[in-house]
Amino acid sequence: MTVIRSVVFNVAFYLNLIVQMIVWTPIYFLSPRKFAWFVPRFWSRSSLWLQRWLAGTKSHITGMENLPEGPFILAPKHQSFWDTIAFYPYLEDPLYILKRELTWIPFFGWYIQKMRMIPVDRGKRSVALKAVIAATNKEMARNPRQLIIYPEGTRRPPGDVPDYKHGIVELYAGLNLPVVPVAHMAGLYWPRRKFLRHPGTIVARFLPPIPAGLSKTEFRRRLISETEAACDAILVETATGPNPPPMPPTAQRRLQELGIALPAQG
């Protein structure tokens, strides 16, 4: 049943993306930029609605009271495509830093350019990072936006050993903004590089913001410790709750480290 529901959802998900990108094009490109955010927000909500009713996967996001007004950095765990779309409805004017090559893709690239995202040229990292910080500060001075950064860079399986990159530390120092960590275990339900979508409830939490102005060392320590502690709590809550999803080896190892015994599978 999970396989059938996953296939149906995946087909519906990509059809929904293509159809909406075409249907909304006139409204999107003719509207003021901030109003045009209606389109990706609607797509996000409709995608999560499809996930709920076709794949049987609900989304439960808490901690909205921790989102500051005005500009800040949102720093979610990155495990799944889910965490790239689920937070749009909660942000007033999101901002991404992304590879410049993405702006060259027809339709998709045009949508990106409309929203004035920050493109980055791949090359020498230190030079690119300085350019990104300067461009982001310039955009933030024009509009108080919410920068979304994935501290580990690439998607990682649930429970895996943390691998926080130095870029988030330099952005924190260079932008002088508070950082809101986001904990979740979406990869248990929408795994990376797999088509299966497992039923259940994805729990995500906006954590209390880490204030601007801390030393780089203290910020990094707090970001990792607070995010990982909250992720561990969600993992234990999910694994020990009713009808848990399959636990990948990384999640099983982490649960063992936390002293949580799982029933034999199979």
C-alpha cells in the first residue's frame, strides 16, 4: 500500500508543480514581488495537502512564536525535499542563496530571478562567501527578509553524525542577524534519493532564536547543541510513538547511543 500511495503522490506532486508554474505565470510575473509570494506559498500548501491525503503524511510545525519580526536567518536541518518547501507559509519574504546556474533554467530560473534570490558563482569559497555576504547585506538593507540557510549544506539521513559547515558561521557574523534553528525528522517520512513516502506525522519545531553578536565559537556551539538536542527529542518521540516509520541505519545507531531500545523489525 505504501508503494502505491507513494507512486500516486509523486506523480501528483510533479504534475501539480508543472501545472501551477504554467497557470500562475501571468499573475506571478505581473504582480509586485511581495504579492507574488502568494504563488510559491500556495504551491507549498497544496503540495503538503497532497502529501497528507495521497501519501498519508501530515505536517505539524510548532514554535511560530520564536520567529522574530523583520530580518533573521532560518537554519533548518536538511534531510528531505520537504524542508525546502514546508516553511514558506511562515516567512514574510524568504531569501535563498543558490547556485547561479539555477537561474538559467527556463521557468524555474525566471521564478527565482523574480524573487531576487542571491546567486553565487562556484569557485574559490572565501571570495564567493565575501561576495554573498555583501550582496545579502545589500538586499537586506532594501527589504527586511528572512534568509534560509541549511547549516550542513547537503541533505543528510536522519540521526547521522552532524556536519555543520563553516559558511553559516561566517554569514551569522557578517550579517549580524539572529538565527532561528529548525529541528525535524522529515527524512524518516520523505527520505532523500528514494521515492517512498511513509505515512505518519512530520514534526518540525522553530527553536528560540540565537541572538546576534555572539562570538563565532559560541554561536557554532549553540547552533549545533540546540538543534541536535531538539532533533534527538523528535527522533525519540517518533521512534517510540504509535506506528513509527522505518528507521534507517543512521537513526537506529543514534537511538542506541541515546539508550533507546527498538523492537526487532521484520
